[in-house]
Amino acid sequence: MAMKRKHKRLTFVLVAMALVGAATGLVLFALGDGVSLFKSPTDLVTAPPSESQSIRLGGLVEEESLRRETGSATVRFRVTDLENAVEVVYDGLLPDLFREGQGIVTTGKMVAGTFVAEEVLAKHDENYMPPEAVDALKKSGQWQPDDAEGGNHAEGFTK
């Protein structure tokens, strides 16, 4: 018995929807590991992410927190939003403009209470603060507009 035209169209639509759903699911699964969510130090302290989750941590490099390990390229410092601070460890060369008191964004993962950075970004302009850091400071009530001029542009980061 031949299928009616209406049944053929319905079958085609159902198969097409299933294929689109499967493709969407595969794309979301593939992107799941590659998406880095921005977090402030307060976000990490109040709701620590899983150790497998890649995140972007932004804030200010805490004054007098930078320590270099002798005989290696490993550095340790703390990133703060002036409410909470997170210990960061990074094995590599820091950007030339990296310094204490400066706004930065770093990408990595939380491991046993320490943020293990894979990349550290700093802005060319000494008055710049990453927009995410500005938002975190505003949320914590610590924002002072004179701290950063033009802090709403994300271009100009260097490694």
C-alpha cells in the first residue's frame, strides 16, 4: 500500500527535525569544552567551578602578591576584585606590561583551590581595566571610575 502524500511529508519533516536536533546536540557538546565563562574572584570563592571547567578569571593583580619560583618560569600571584582574592599559578612568560595593581584576564582552571592559568592577558594602555573586571568591581561596590579610563574596550590585549 502506497503512503499518502500527507504521510510522506510528515515523515520527511520528522526526519529533518531529528537530524537538526542531532546536529545541534553535537555542536553544543563540542563547544562545551571550549567555552570559557568569565568569573570574578568572588564568583570563584562563592561557587567554585569543577576542575574540568575552563574559565576566564579577571580582576586586579593584588599588590605585593607576585612571587617567582627560582630556576623556572613559574610565577604565583593573587587576582582580586577588592572583595575576594584567588591564588593564580602560571608557568610561562608574563606580558611585558603585567604588574601588580593592573587589571588582567587569565584563562585556565581551578585545581585544589588554586587557579592554574594557561594564558595571561594584559592591556597596552596603563589605565585600562578589562570590562569584566570593571563589572565585577561595580558589583562588589568597589568601583572607582578614576581607576580606569576607557575600560569598555577589549582590544589591545597582549600576551
